[in-house]
Amino acid sequence: MARLVWTALLCLTLVMFDGAVAATWPSSIDELEDIMYLNTGYRARAFAAPVTPCSFSAEGSGRQAAAEYVRTAFHDMATGSVFFGTGGMDASIIFELGGGTGDQGDNIGPAFPSTLTKQAPFFSSKSSMADIIALGMYSAVRSCGGPAIPFRSGRVDATEAGPVGVPLPQNSLFTFQNQFSRMGFNATEMIQVVACGHTLGGVHSTNFPQIVPPGSSPQEVVHFDTTTQFDEKIASEYVAGTTKDPLVVGPAKSVGRDSDYRVFNSDGNATISAMANPTTFQNTCKGLLQRMIDLVPKAVVLTDPILPYDVKPVALQLTLLGGGSNLQFTGEIRVRTTSRQVASVALIYKDRSGASSCGACKITTTLKGNAAGFDDSFAFYGFSSQLPSTSSISGFNVVVTYTSGATETYNNGGAGFPVQDQIMLQSSQSCLSSNKLTVVAAVRSTSGGPASLDLTLKVPRTGIIVPALQTQSVAMTKGTTVGPYDLYSATYTLDASQTQNTKFDLSLGSGVKDSFKGVGDLGATCSPLDSRSPSSTTMITSTKPSSSTKSTSSTKPSTSSKPTSSTKTTAKPSSSTKPSASTPTLSGYTYEGCYTDNTNGRVLNGRSTSSNSMSYNFCASFCSGYAYIGLEFGRECYCGQSYAATTTLAPPTDCSSKCSGDSTQLCGAGNRMNVFKSTDKPPSTATIPGWGYQGCYTDSGSARTLAGKVVYNSAMTNELCAAGCKGFKYFGTEYASQCYCGNDLPGTTAKVGESGMY
């Protein structure tokens, strides 16, 4: 709940947003920044998938998930009080849905449970459920063509239900005004907030039969206006006298539930008439909806609005290698490409002491993939390099070279991007076998203990959709010493429901951590750490970091897949870990060869994952049910039912990267993939049995190409869609997670070229 006058809050927020800069990395906002901006493509979080396109609903015709996301955020906020500094956006709504009794109080209908079910997987120790619900407002409004609502994080989840007091259609105007005043909105703003909220969705007969009598309308719903977009039609149609808003006209008037009419008419229609202007509507809603999601308890302090990083490190990991003389440094650099064309990305690093004792302290990268949000695009550049464990690394700057030839050095606000090497997860030595978790960490001997495994467990709650977060700390036991590091280990038995969603930190008593690791990323077998050292390291030539020469002339994201740096040496595996020169073998699979790959057209376009535990068996387990598996860049795994037509066979020596989880195996290289074919599952052809591929067709949220049935699944495949459309003549997949069924192709659709989305 806000602690200051609302007018002052709005002005302060606008000042912060206009002058805000991206956070210094790492930051408390990092997880939410990913969820907010990575909608599609490489490493996509797909938080917005259930509300994309705007008209979509996994529950089928008549529902609109975007409207339900907006409604859920409003209902969560609506019992807050600016007078007492309580409630607001605090996720108390998760306790207000009846606990399975069927009595949902003020929160009538299935929209609230289905919204929370979609959002709950994003709940974690770094993203509160209240923040996730508020972020749902941003995603829903933006997906529907509305303004980009500034989103701030830091909300704290309630531990029990809030008071009653959500505005309901039968309330008097006096009650409405008091309720909105309690939320911090005056009489004029009450009208505006109702219009902003009712531009999406409608009233369902199953929830409000007195307003929409059963059988009186198609799909048992009457919409507030004639579009599914976030626009001013709710106001302009009301002013023009053509509105079909069921809270203005129809049966609602005779039963005293025409609440939109009472609200809109409360000042003689002056405010709603002004809202009929498209620009006024968008600008007004942007400010009011931000105020709505910023309504938090008085003790809660929100961050500045979250902006996308221009450069952000991703999945950084140091790993102690056999013998202890070297560390493997892996990760990716995400570059915002919204208005720039990138040619190459490199890291310029400092050793443990902050000096450049390595001489040539440069690490080059390879383009791994591209991603996009509503308004921004990004490219990910991966790297893998060996560093001496005696000198290690303490941080780095990132040098981006643009296609114009200009370079820019990103130094994280002057401090560089930090890397700690005191405690490190040993992914290959860690594993999850059945429900037994074993975690091994390398702790620098001079850092000392104690070391602990700190788990964040998701614990189901009876009658509550969202699980509770429970922390469990396990003391780690010191084992062998390898070079300048000691190995520590701990075990823990998880419940079956926790094997994929548990996160953990590795902590020293000093507070240093290797944090937010995923149990689901570990392999099924713990490999021993080789006691012998590799014969050479990957030391890459360097130039000093350049001063910032920011280029603003580019407008397209980079499609380059090769860095422009011209010199580097590649490590040779030692005799103890050198992969076999013979044909790679994997039980249950035949080896297809080393194939070319690129981010714009993957060899295998099904599921994918990356892990420091990567091996042939790890990838095969992840790709269970697929005809082909492919391994690339040492730690990446791809699945598919068929080859991409764009790939070609490459020389076997091109696939030279050792697998991160088994140094005796080869896992492709940059833009090279080792491909295996299952002997148990035949590959699919251009058709699925019983179906024939027709091509790529245009679609529209207002006039669906296939309108018979809709199915949503975050792991959608053509096979799943075909099964869901049994009995229909056609099925089609869209937006990576949506499936549509129908019996004819309307004349409004047209066949177009392939997009390559998967």
C-alpha cells in the first residue's frame, strides 16, 4: 500500500522512469528482467505466451487470458488501503479462492484459478508471487496493443487472505466511490480505472447469470466492447450510444447491476467522453495501471522501473578441472540488439588480484541465438575458456564490436562484471538420481569453510494453487583436495514433485555464494573428478578495453554468428581425457555425423537445454521420445523429429568440443552439432500419420483460420496438437505453444513462407 499522496507518487514514478538506467549486475531484479523481456526465441521464458496473441485463451473460445490477467491483478490490489498502509498487490488472492470449497467470495469464476495456475511456475525466491501477478498486468496490456506499463519489483507476498471489499456490480455508486478512495483513486480516476480495466474481456453467464442469462449469447459471454484489443472502444462506443457493454445495457439495468453505467455517468459522462480519445485513453491508463500495481503495504519498498540491460551476463560458471591446475569458465553474454547491429562480442578479464597477469586476457564468443520481447530484441553470445586456477578471474568488461566498425566497452557502471571463485558448483560431480540429490562444490582452500547447500523447496499447500517456499540448509562435508581447492559434498532426498523446480545456493560462512542453481539441470550420474590435468589451456589474445564509442545508427539485430577477432588457440585434451577418434557411440542410437548448425535455422527444432553436466546419456534422457538428438558447443542438447533442410554434413573434426559432463565424449562445437538417431523411434517425415502438411498460413485473433478448438501447452509439438484435434479435418500450431483445430480453411487466410519458429 502506498505511503504517500498519490499525485506525488505518480510524479515521482514518472521522473524515475524517464531518467532510469539499467541496474548494475548482479541485481535483485535479474530473474524478473528475464521473465519480463524474453518472450520468444533462444532462452525464452515465455511468460507472455498464455496471453499471446491478445485474443488467446488456453481454455478455448469465449475466454480471453489477457483480460483474466488484468482482472486478477485488480482483484489482488482492490482490498488494499492507503489509509492504513495495508494490502494492495501482495498475492493475498491466492488465499481467497475458497481453498477448494468452491466459495471464491468476491473472486467469482474460473479466471482467477486458471491465471494463477499459469503464473505459479514463475514464482521463486527471486520473483515473489505478488511481483508475478503485477507483471501479468504488464504482459497482458502490452500483448493487446496497450502501453508499456512501468514495472517495479520488490513486492512481498501475504501469508493469509486479505479483507473483503472488491467492487461488485450490485454495489451503489457511493460504495464504489468509497472503495476506490480506499485504493487511492478519486471519483474521476475511478471512472478512468473502470474504463481501463473493461477494455478487455466481458461478462460470462456462468459467473453472472442475472447479467448474462444462460443461452442468451454465443459462447455464454457478452464482451464489454467490439474489439479484443486494449483500446478506447469501451469509452467511444458508450459515448456514441452503440455500446453492448453488459454492465451498461441489457438485463443488468433491471436487476440493479448496470455498474459501468452508474460509474461512467457519475459526472455527467464528462470523464468517459474524454477517455474516448485514443491518445488520452492510452496515456491515462498507463499512469493509472502503474499506480494500481504499485499499491503495496507501507513497509514495502519497490525498485526503480525495470529496464532491459544493454549487456547482461547469463549462466556464468567456473568449474574446477581435473588435477586442479585449470578452471573452466563458461557462460553467455546477452546483448540488446533493438537498435544496433552487432558483429562480435569479447570479454576482457582481470585475474583474481585484479591485474592482467594473463597478458592476453581476452575471451572471444560465438553467437548462440536470438530472443525477443514486446519491444526489444536480444542476441546471446556463448564462450568456454580455461583459466589457470592459480590466477583465475575476478571480473571482466564486455567489448561489443558493431557492424559499422565502432566498438563499445561495457563495464557495469565502472566496476566490471564480477566473478567469484571461492566456491563453485561442480556440475559433473553432482547429480540427481531418482529423488536423491548429490551436490559437490569446489572451495578455494584459502577461503575456508564451513560450506553449506541451501535449498529452496516448493511445498504444495492443500487448496492453494501456489506452493509455499521452504528453505533447507544442509552442511557440506569436506573431502579431497584437488590443486588449490577442496571438494565439499552434501546429499538430500527430494519429494518427487521437487525434482524439477528446486533451486539451490552453495554458500560459505563469509556470505559468498554460487547461487540460484537448478536441480533439474543436473545429470543422473555423478562423475568423479579426473586427477590429471589437461595439457594446455585456452588463452586467447587480447587488446585493451576500448573507451565507449556508442553507436546509435544501427536499427537491426545482428545475424552474425562469427566474432571478428582473428587470433585464438584451442586447447588440446590431455591423454587422460582425450575423446576417442572412433565413431561416437550411444546405446539405442546410431551416429549420423557432424552437421552444420546456426541460430536462424536449427538442425533439430524440438526441445533444447544446456547444462554443465552434458553427456550423450544426459541429452538422450532429456530428448526421450524424439527421433534425433544433437549435442553442440560442449554443453547444449537439441531434440527433433527430423532434420532441418538447411543443414549440411561437416567434416568429423569440426565437432571437437568435449562434453561438459564427460570429457571422453565430443559434443559438437560452435555452430557444429553431433547428431544421433534413435533406433527405437523412426524419424517423422513431412507428414504425421493420418495428416498431410499444408504449409504456413496467416492467422488473426479476430478471425481465426481454424476456429473449432484451441489447445495450449508450453511444450507443444505437432504430435500433441494432432492428438488434441482428433475428429477435426485440420490442425495448426502457432506461437510455439498454441494448437488450433478446424474443419475448413476460410477465404480470409493466405499461405505464406515458412518463419522457422519452433
